[in-house]
Amino acid sequence: MANQGAKKLCVDDIRGFLERENESESDFSLSESEFELDSSSSGAYESSDEELSDPVSLDSSLQNISSHTPEHHFQWTKWDDNQADEDMCAKPLFSGVAGIFVPLPSNVSPLQCFELLFSDDFVQCIVIETNTYANKCLQDAQNSGVDSNARITLWHDACEKEMRLFIALILAMGIISMPELKLYWTREYLLQTPISHETFLLKRFQLLLRYLHFVNDEDTDNNDRLRKIRPLLEMLCTSFRKTCMPGQNISVDESLMLFKGRLLMKQYIPQREPGLE
């Protein structure tokens, strides 16, 4: 009779059975309601199709097989989801206090929330490094005999108030999208954005954008891929830690920003535009 729906033996059971078989020189066959050898484990033994008629012989044979089972043989147990969560999939306990650490008034404005993260030290750092870099470029241009009508000759040091207006206009440009920078200063009725030309002249905005800097290039580590924004990044991380503590369960997602410049961290995905992730 063919063996169908029977149980499988492990490799150690098969090895012990074969050793016992060689000593006694007796045949041992399995009924369809008993065990089935795993062909992928043994590959050299096939069970007989004959049925055992002597129940005593069957019991003694099964005892011989079980005697060769390893001492540390695994046993099946019922799966308990609750016990598995406690023992096997235990998570570290969340000991933080979620929420905002800084007291805020009930009528807090978006500007006040922004200033909690982008403090005066943050803006002052940008002003110092931008002025240092621009003055260095201006000095190099003058030493090389640059033309007096060159745009860099119009440079003068920025202040914190001007830098705050510059950052605010950059954020507004992220909401109001234009195909070209100069269109923000157009006077056409259908396209004009009055806040742009009321805040900056186009040439001054271009100068600030050209020489915007966050770190002294002479003090950076060339092996650091984020060396151009490292001080800025550290200051932001410090502000985030001092301001707010997220809860235990958070969801972190990624986004791809379009970028066609030269940068080592730029990723190229054939189905998408090249950008930063």
C-alpha cells in the first residue's frame, strides 16, 4: 500500500533505523497510517509497501527508533501570541515624556514656532559665514583685476534682519512656484508677487543666494560629505531635542527632491528624476 499523509522522520531517526536494520537483518515496513521517510533527507532508503501484521513487532521497532532520537530534540508546542510578544518579541520600554518642553501661549503664531527651532544663534552663524565667504571672494576678485561693473563689487555685509527676510522669501518661494527666479520680481499683473520686489532688489537677492555659506571652508573635514552644512545640521538637531520629544510610535518616511547639480550623495533612479533622498 502506498504511504500517503504520513509523518516524516528526521535524519538521526533514519541513521539509527538503518544501523539497527543491518544488525538484525530484518525488514521493517511502514503502514500508510505511520511514518514516511523524507526523500530529501535520506535519499537512499525507500519504505516498503507491505503492511505489518504483528503489532508487537511494530511497537518494538518504534521503541528502537525512538532510542536513537537525540537528547536535545526539539518538541512541538502550541503557539501563544501573548507569550511570544512578551518573551520573544519584547521591545524596550519607552521612558521618555512625549510633548513640547517649551511653554507656549494659547495664541501662539507660526513665527514663534519657527523661532523655537531657528534661533538667533542659527541666523547669526549664517550671517557670519556668508559675510566671511563673500568678502574673501571680493578680495580675490579685486586682486585679480575684476571689472568695476562686476556684480560682486556691489557686495556689502548682511545683517541678521536682512538674513531673516532672505530666509522668509526662500520659504515663500517653496509655496509660490515660478519657472525662473527673475519672474518673482516681474511687474506683470498676472505673474507678479509683490512681496519679492518690496523686500529685496533682484541683484541683492542673487548676491545673497550666490554667497550663502554655513561653515568656514578652511576648518572643515574633507572626508565629511555633509561638511558644507555640518554646523547648521548640529544646531538644528540640538534645537529639536530641546524643544520637543516625539511619542513612542512614530512613522518615518522619505522623499525625493529634484536636484540636477553636482553632488556625491545624489541618487539616480531611472523611473524618476535625479535628486536627493
